[in-house]
Amino acid sequence: MSRLVRMDHTGHTTLAEWHTGDQASVDAAAAALRAELDRGYLAMVSTGPGHAEQVRELPVGEATVILRRPISGG
């Protein structure tokens, strides 16, 4: 089972879970991801220890997709 989680004040909140063979759960997770991206969150997946890549669509085969706010500063 894969998970879409949002980093927040509690540590994290699971927004969706899906199985690759269950199209309804994939569609629900994709909709949840799109809603969070529209709210300004960034979606990240791990590419190895200490590395991550930003995604804009649900990577169905990934175990975990993490949503976080952009880092502010300049």
C-alpha cells in the first residue's frame, strides 16, 4: 500500500492510501495530491538516502509521496 502524507504541525497526516491494482484508490489519491499542489504544497519522493525529487503527478509505483510547504527565505 502506498501513502500520500502531508508534513504539518503534528509531524505528518496521511491524506490518501492506494494500491496500484485499485483504480478508485489511485484516482482518489491523485485528486488529493492535486488539491494539495493547488494549495501551494510541494510533492516529493525519495530517490535514495538523503535525496528526493519533486513530482507534479501521482507516481503510482512509489511507496510514499510527501507533501511539504516551500522553504521561505532569500
